[in-house]
Amino acid sequence: MATGRTVLKHWRAYVDGYDMSGYTRTFGPLEWTHDQNGGDMPALSDAVKGALPGQAHINAGTLSGIFDNTATSGLHVVASGAGVIRNCMFVAGIRAAPDAGDPAFCAQLRQLSYQGEPNDGMVTASIPFAGWDATASTLLYDIPWGYLLHANGAETAANTSGTAQHDHGAQTTKGGYMMYQVLSSNGTVAIKVQDSVDEVNANYSDLLTSGDVDATSTPASGIVALGRTATVERYTRWQIALNTATTVTFALTFVRAYR
């Protein structure tokens, strides 16, 4: 993981288990805002009008991409719909392709529409999102930003390294959730987040799991959440449990709740 400024070309966009980076031109804004409550109800002795944060608004704005009808993978084939819940992951590579520890924006968003946009040059397509869907997997958390634990790539064996993919600096007790994007596999496999009090391989234990997923013919994706009072140890890493699969290609993030 590098630190500092970056540019858009190092970002990656994953939607429902598909790598849309090769079709995406822009996206955003990546919204994380809160309603302001109480500002219009000051008491007599209040010197100023104060406000308290209400419920969060989480959205990825509009994904603008290149119209492409390539079978099974093109933007038009994958995303030409409306009223669909999408598992969206936008990962910020810092001056290079994304690596473990890089920031990631994760959300289950309702796709409002699909708009083809013919023009004099390349034909484009726009996908506007309505925000975090009310029927999504979880509404427990009001935070979309987490960290990449596994950059998009293939694995053929369990993680036995004692090196964490993210060091939070301390234990937390506010829960969190993972988002997995499984692009392909040759059988069933479970994608996991593990945590540990230290960076010793034997001391890591399962924190969250996708359960067995099979991306042999169709990609798989999802969110799995902890309870709001769950303890998460200082160090987190990726893990897989191969069942019938011998290889799996995936990206994995964890969003740690800290308040």
C-alpha cells in the first residue's frame, strides 16, 4: 500500500463480480453524507443553532462507461437494466494498480436506469444509482469506506502468511462488514476475512465468510456483516477455503466500524 495522491486511471470498478474497469470512464461522486437534524429548533439559551447528524446517504453517483455488447462481460450485457440491486466496489489504487491496504468504497446500490448515449464519437452508456438500497443485505452500517484485503487476482491455496493486509492500530468493538467480488473459479470456494491480535499465522481466526460460492460460469458477489457490537482485532487478512475449486480469482474488502 502506497500513500499520497493518486489519479483516476489507478482506480478499479467492480460490479456484481465483474471487473468493469475496462469499460468504465468515470463514476461518482462517492457520496457519504448525513441529514442534519435539530438546526431549526434552538433552545432559548443556545448561542448558536446546532445540528446533529441523522441517517446517512451513501451513493456512487453515476457510472459512465463505454457501450459494449461482448457476450457475458460487456457493460451493455452485464448492466443494461433498471431497478436492480448492485454490489459495487470502487478501489483507489495509490499511484499504481490497487494493492492490499488501499481505500475502497463499498455499497449495495439500486441501479435507477441504463442510458445509451450515441454521439459523434464513441457510443457511451450511463448507469445512475439511487443510493444504498432499502432491501439490501444489511442496513446496519452508515460507513462505505474500508480497505482492500485482496487485490483482484488468483489464489490456489490458503493464506498461511502471518503478515496482515491491514493494521488498524488497535482492536475495535463496533463490528463491520466485508464485500467480496469473485470473478471466476473452477468450483466451490469460501472467501473469508480473518482477524488476529498479532501477526502470527496460527493466531488468525475466521471473522466473516461468504460460505461456499461457485463462480465457474457466473461471477459471485455479496456483503456479509457482523453484529454492531462484534469485536474486531487489530490485524485483518484475506483467507480462502477451497472446496471443489482449485483456483479462484477475487477481490475482497473489509469495512471496519469504529463508532
